[in-house]
Amino acid sequence: MSLRNLRQRGTLSVMTPPFDSAPTPRSSATGLAVVVNSDACATTYEIDPLCDSRWDAFIASHPRSSVFHSAKWLRALQTTYGYEPLVVTTCSPGAALTNGLVFCRVKSWLTGPRFVSLPFADYCEALVSSSDEMDDLLLHMKQYVDSGKWKYVEIRPTASQPGSQTGFSTNTLYSIHCLDLRKSTQELFHSFHKDCVQRKIRRAEREKLHYEEGTSETLLQTFYRLLTITRRRQCLPTQPLVWFRQLIAAFGEDLKIRVATKDDLAVASILTLAHKSSLVYKYGCSDARFHKFGGMAFLFWNSILQAKDQGLEEFEMGRSDPGNLGLIAFKERWGTVATQVTYWTYPRRPAATLSAGQKAILCRAVPHMPTFVLRTVGDLLYRHAG
């Protein structure tokens, strides 16, 4: 997906009546078809995007689809965390898909059963062509909560907005920063902040940092070691190693682990995903002792150069919390353009953020945890956090 398309699309607003009853399922050749209440503007259906070949074709052709809509992302979520994906659409079984809203069923005894579009995704646009379509799809999902068996539904769009009749409320605001790669290499470099970006790239070159990429076990272990160091610095547990193994298995050559080393010592690493015309920066980590060498800037610049060589048009730099001013400033210094992402939930619920007391406890405990404990905690907790 190009986020330029989302910015140009604007905001959707919907006004349609709610449903009074829960979905009534019936089987179909392409998954579970669900006929909704007669008050709806359209009949809605559920399909399994990992089994229904129409989903891949739809994602490949839709201008606003992202890497997070892809069956590759959904398969990695399912194999790692057991999340079951589904797509709700107004397109009947056998008909070509023209719209769809993708979710994962997150079944957690710790944080509650819910539908999320999508777990661990920075954003996930509703692939609809009208406000009425979006309203129908959300009203369909709303019935699961109204039935009393599910805690809430969450969506993460950038360019669409639920109508008031759906009952969805704003939960959290984030921003996504993207760099337009259609400029020349020289234009791009001169658009970077002179002190904070250009100088760091030149410093990395003077230090003769070595660049390596791939998905080998050696690179994975190097990345994961740096990730554990970074998460400890952030007072957070480390994501499960199996998650990255499953991402590699699902994405193949579209995933790259990129590592910068100084005298055979790894100083920084990032993980990127390629989708259509975009390169997506998803994870990054570093050893703070070597920040002066400019390892992260070096990796970003090499990723940008390679993306341009491959004809890609956009470099997505990931999600930023509005309170993380340092991260936002870092991304802005690359000449990026920000797009707001709004997380919506039904029913209304508080933002899923740690309290000051919880943060204080983590910051006291995490730095002193043995590495195997930090990773074990991540293995146990992340499946409940999606």
C-alpha cells in the first residue's frame, strides 16, 4: 500500500442503523457465510483469508492494501500466537471481492476475547469503496460483542472513520511516517537533516561499518541479541523468537534482516518487509554503547538505496506514539510525511497503556532480569497483547 493513496482519499463518515441480533452462520464453499439482520443495508459474509484464494487476488489489486493485510502476515500471526483470521465482506461466495475488513480472533484468558484488525500491525485500513460498506461491516462485527461472548472489537484505520451509529469510539492516536522514494538519490540525501542524519551516515562510512542482509540463522540470532538489549533498555520484555522465525517462513525473500557491524561486532539491526511498492521498517534494535558510529542511520540509508534500486516508491518508517517526541523527531529528520492513525474500539474502552506505577515497576525489574527470564516473560505474555 502507498500511504499517499490514503492521504488523498480523506475521511469516511457513516450513518446507518445498528443490528438487533447476533450473526447466524451457514456454511459456504469459501468459508463461513453469515447473513445479517434485515435492518442492514447489505448482507454480510465471513471468509477465511488463508483458505479463500479471492483474498490474495483482492489484496494484490487494491491500491490501499498494506503488508498487514497480506496472507503472509496473517499466517505468521496464526502459527505463532494461534490467532484465527477472518474477513467480513458484503461479497457473496463465488463473487469477486470488492471490499473486506480483516480481523483476528484473539482468545485470551488474561486480557479478554476480542477481534482486532490487526494484532501487532501499525495500521490496517478498511478496504471499502463507500461509507455504507464500512458501516455494514462494522455493524456485523459489533454483534459479537452484543452477544456477550466477546469483550471488544478494535480497528486501526488511517483514512476511514466509523459512523456514530456503529458505536465505535476513538481509543488511541498514533502517526505513521513515510518517505517518498521517487526523488533522486541526491535529492533524498540533501533533504535529510544535516547534523542528525547526513553527518551520521558519513560517520558510519568513515568508521567503515559493514553491512550484511539476509535471513540466515546467524543474522537472526544477531538481530535477536540486539533486540533483547534494546527491549531491556526500554524496560520491556522481548518478543518471542518464534515470531521472527514465522515471519521469515511466511515472507521469504520479502523479509530482510539488516545488520551493521564494526570490527565484527554487531552495533545495530533492523527488520524490513517488502510489499508491492513499499518497503516497511518494522523492527529495529541497537547497542547503545556504539550509537556514536551511526549504525541505525547507516542501515536506513542502505535500505533506502536498495529500495530505490528495486523500483520501490515508499519507505514506511513505522508507528510512533505521540508522546515519543524523540522517535518522531528522528523520523521527521529524514524528510518524511506523517499520517495519523486512529485506533477505534467498540465498546468505548480506555487506551491500553501502562500506568506510571506499572512503568516504574518494569523499570526497576527488567534491567536486572536474566536474559532467559526476559525472553520467557515475552513468550508467555505477547500472545495476550495482540
